[in-house]
Amino acid sequence: MTSPGEGPRPAAGGFSRDRAAGVGLLALGLLIVWQARALSFGSLGEPGAGMFPTILAILLVVVGLGLAVAGGGPALRALGWAEAPRGLAIFAALAFAALALEPLGYRLTVAAVMLFLVGAVERKGWVPALLVALGFAFGTYALFADALRVPLPRGPFGV
């Protein structure tokens, strides 16, 4: 039992959630470093395509290693699954976004995903969800496509 003001105690002899997350981040970072070997690293004056992913992956490895070594918290087996449906809904929304981006275009896909996430997952009401979804979809499109000149997919009717 923890007293007020204390965080959760480390898992006694078990694998904690923090350690599990650390091992996962460590593995992901190592995989990215391994895959980034195929890209040219370049130099600080002329960075190659592999510089940014490699540096970020090394940071991920360092953070993952720190969590894996020093991570405490409750045991992994104490993890509750009450939020699993919500996590699966978010995963499904992201999978939809990945599959729909090209055929529907950036603005329609982002608007649909944001409407679902804010309206259905966060249960914020449909009028605020619609306003957030449209504002986010068209605002980020204006920022990236118009201001920064990043080519984003246009869907049917040029939207």
C-alpha cells in the first residue's frame, strides 16, 4: 500500500509496466537504427536521409534503456483492461487514416478521424467534435500544404 503523496511502489519480483514499456521502446529504437542503416547518414553540413531517424532512434534507445533499468511501478499482471476497447478504437481510427489518406485526401480523412476520436471516443458531443474536426483538418492543411508547401493528398472533388 502506498501512503498519500507517494507514487506506486516498484513491483516486488515482477516485471513492472514501466520496465515493459522500456523494453518495448528499446526494441523499437534498435529496430529503427537497424533499418536506418540503409539510408545515407550524411554530415552535419549536409544531412542525409538517415540522420534524423537514427538520432531519434538512439534517443528512443536511451529512454527505453533508462525505463527498463530504473522503471518501477505496479506489476504488469496488475494492468487493468478496462480501457482496452478505447485503445482498440484509437488503433482502428489510425488504421483507417493510413488506409484512407490517399483515396479520400488529407482533409476528409483527418476530419473523419478527428470527428470519431473527439465525438465517439472522448464523448464530447457532436457539435464541438465537428468544429474541432473541421478546424483541425483545414487548419493543419493550410499550415502544411499552403504555408510550408508540403504536398498532401487531395481527395475527390479536390478536397
